[in-house]
Amino acid sequence: MDAPLSPIRSQKAYRTIVRTIVGLIARGELEYGNRLYNEQELMSMLGVSRPTLREALRVLEFLGIATVAPRRGILINQPRDSEGYLPLLSVLLFERITDRELFELRQALQIEAVGHAAERGGAKQAAVLDEINLRLEALLNQASPDPVQFADIDYEFHEQVASMAENRLGKKLMNTFGVLMRDQLLEISRAMTPELRKKTLSFHREIARQISLHDPETARRVMREHLDRPYRTMTGRPVGLPLSGEL
């Protein structure tokens, strides 16, 4: 494949290499799964040193754009193979986002997602929501419900709603923020009274019902009401990545 690459002269040449390769992919001149070039070929075409090239390749790997495979060359990854956007999560952590900012992002994603779920979700997917709610009910019937389990089931419910929305970008964004959302849900769960936990289950059931009725506007309204109370408890403190979280 003869891609139109020209020698690069820059103090930050690795950034130009990254932009050049991303541009070729965006224009369809490099397709997913195609072998790119070996290091020697790229060094010659771009007029850069091996350390500079490898710096650019590390960036491309971190971004999930390319994979450097020994003896196979440099491959362009399929976007659908990525479950989230880990680099975005890293950027947000460096930005020191607050719990309120994270929750507002959750509201934007989840309220719109539930509307699309009501429009697009099928009976089998709705049955999964009902099964999740049954497990949450069983947990709440225990003498001392585990807040970790409560938070996990709560997240699973919202994750299923995001899947039913059938929006790949929205689902990947949910996966990206998942580790922070789980930590936030756990804090909320630990602060909940038994009555508020039961109220959460009631909201989940009503959301599932409106999805089954294919009523997107009511589903959005109920989701907004469901998220309103915990939003009012946000303090504006910085969000940290829990050491026990999964990436």
C-alpha cells in the first residue's frame, strides 16, 4: 500500500506523525486491520528517528488506534473492538472533575438513553430489566443489604438501559465512566436509608414499565426524577479513581 506520507520536520514530530496517520485513517487511505508499515519503512518515509517514531506509536497504542505486534507489523484496530475510551478517562482524572460534574454527565447520558430505550428496546431486553429489578428486590428483603451489591445491581440496571438505547457511542461512554460511576453509586448507596433504597427500586420498576410501554417522554421524566435526589447531595469534591476499580 502506498500511502501519501511525506518527511516531517518538527520539534514535536511524534505529534505530527500521530495526526498524519489519524488523517489517513479518517480519509479511508488506511483501513482497519490493514498492516501499516514496519518501523524501518516508516522511519524512511517520515524522515524521523526510531525513538521519535516509537514515541508516536506508543501514543497510537494508548489511544487504541493501533497495535504494534512483534513480527507482524503495525495494525489499525477496529473501533468496535474497544469497549470504552480509556484515554478520555485518564484526561478527566487529570482535569480533577468533581462529583457534581460527573453526575451531570450521567444525567445527560442516562436521561436521553432511557428515551431511546423506550423507542428501540425489545421485549427480551425489557425482560432483562425486570430480572435485574427482581434481584434488587431480593437484596432489599435481606436483613442487612450489602451496599456494594446494591450499587452493582443499580449500575447493571442503568447499563442495560444504555444497551437498549442502541447507541454505540453512548454505550462506550457509559463503559468509559463506569469505574467512576460505580464508585459514586457505592457512596450514594452507603448513605441511603432503607426507605430510599426501596424508592430506588420503585423508580427502576417505573422506568422499566415506561420502556415496555414505549413511552420515551414519560421514561425520560421518571429517570430525571430518579436522578434528582442524589444530584442534590453532590458536594463538588474532586472525583478520584478507586484503587480497587476495574478498567
